[in-house]
Amino acid sequence: MAKKKSTDYLYLLGMLVTAIGFLLPIFKLSAFGSNLVTINGFDIVGKGNSAVKIAVLLIFIGAVAGVLLSAALRNKAYNLVALIVSIAGGLYVFANSNDFGIKLAQKFLSVGFYLIIIGWIVAIIGWLFSSKR
């Protein structure tokens, strides 16, 4: 069996960070230094039309599938499919947000949003440099 490189675990780490980011507050509304409302990924599923709900869920489903497939099957093609599903869900949500909503949301972004983006970047790097077949 070939020796594992540390880059083999980057994909798994990236997808895990994406899933955790989905569970943490993505948006935070606050007034005078106190947190009034925090919204995580599952709270977003409760809002919007059904296509956006499915797209938001795809972010989480793709991330969890990536973690499970990476740990169990170790197949680079399956990992790529899970990563594409997760990113495609995020891109669909972003594409269906109007410009005003994006500009407004930038003021209220929280740690979960940034973890999702960082997780995708780390997973892409991990997939590109992975020695798995």
C-alpha cells in the first residue's frame, strides 16, 4: 500500500469545514453590539422558493456526501461529484440573489458563510493534489 500524503486529507478536511460552516450562523443581524438573529443553512431552507431550498440543501448534502465518500470509498471521481454538487448548490443560490440582496447581505455575513467558502477552496486544492485514484 502506498504511503499517504498529507494532501490526501485536504479534500476530507475541506468538505468537513463546509458542512460545519452550513451548521454555524451564515448571517447575523445585530443591533448595538448584541446578536438579535442568527441564520444557519437550515434556517435558510425554511425561506424562499422550492428550487432555492433544494439548492441550499445541496450545499450540505454534497459536503456530507464528500466526507462519507472520501472516508469510505476513497474514489477521486465520487469526491469530485460531491464537490460539484455542493458548489453548484451555492452557485445557484448566489445566481438567484438580486444585486441589492447581495450588497445588503455582505453587511450581515457571519462565520458560517466564510467557512463554507474556505471549505470549498480547501476541498478543491485537496482534490487536485490528491494521490487517490
